[in-house]
Amino acid sequence: QVQLVESGGGLVQSGGSLRLSCSASGIIANLYRMAWYRQAPGKQRELVAAIDTVGSIDYADSVKGRFTISRNNARKTVSLQMNSLNPEDTAVYYCNARHIVTAYAYWGQGTRVTVSS
């Protein structure tokens, strides 16, 4: 059974930092592209950052230079370091694992990030 469990969300003031972590079980990590998505109230879920199996990374324009995604295949974890947070970053953040061949994807339950002004 595949599980993605996020942690690290919370309340932070504008300009602050948070580090999100996602721990995966039931998958072979190096067969999955790992990513973080977020969904703000009233908005569609959007890609924040993704890291593929060879370490290539994509970021949403809105987070470039502020967020850093990383993965550890041995530990089956993916992290998102978020710096210089602003209220527009307030959202529920979801971990996503997508198989590199089948494209089947798994989602975590989400962790809430709230940035106060």
C-alpha cells in the first residue's frame, strides 16, 4: 500500500521560512518523479516544484529563488524548503509521486501552510 505523509506545515509570519517533508512508503522511489503542489482557497491546485529521478528540477515562477526542492531516494523522502514566505503562499501543500513510465500518481493528504502579513 502506497502512502505519502507530509509534515512541516504551520503558521508563519511574512518573510519567514518553513520546511515541508514528505515520507513515502510502498514505492520504489527512483521510479517516481516527486513534486509538491498547492491549493489555495478558491483556486485550482498548482504545481510548486518537481524533481525527477535524475535530479532535474522545475519550479513555478512564483516560487523561483525562494523555494528549494530536494529528494533522498534511500530514505524515500522529498522536502521543500520555503523561504521569504508571503501571504500568497498560503495554501494546502500536497506531496505527489508520479511513476515515470505509467504516469500513475499518488497524493498525500496535504499539510496546511498559513502566512500572516
